Amino acid sequence: MMRLREVAIAGFSSIALAAAPVNSAFARWHGGPLFWPFALGAAVVTGAAIVATAPFRALAPPVYAPPPGYYPPAAPPAYYPPPAYYAPPGYYQPPPGYYQAPPGG
């Protein structure tokens, strides 16, 4: 009888730890009791897939992707030739340094 109690306590403790949220981002409603069997099935299938593909992952060569700093630079903007004709402005300003002399000078 004592062995059954120990197993029950260990089982309930492990279920409580597995069901506890890891951080506050996961502390939300997860669909209720009708959703739990499907979630458990998905967790079992995911765990089985991880275990089944672990040897392939261990034997696969590592993937070395270049860091973002080594990507080629972006293409330069397209070159557009200058316009063939520049329209004159609607008015002309006096040239720089051209002004009237101060009075009395």
C-alpha cells in the first residue's frame, strides 16, 4: 500500500510539473478538458518524431550559413540620365554679393 502511495505522489507531481507553465507567456487558457486528449496525442507524436529522428540529426553534418554581415550588398539603384532640358525658374534672384550700398556711404 505504501508503494502505491509513493507512485501516486510521484505521478501526480510529474503531471503537475508537466502541466505548469514554463513562463508567463504560456499561462493562458488551453482549450479546456475536451482539448487535452488531442494536446496529449500531439505531444506524444512530437516526442516520438524527435526520438525517431535523433540519430539522423546526430549524424548529419552541421549547416554553416554565413552570418548576415557577409551577405552581398544590395543592388545599387538604377541610373537614370539627367533630363535633356532644365526649365528656367519663374524668377531670377540677384547674384550673390549684389546689394544696395547703405545710406550715407
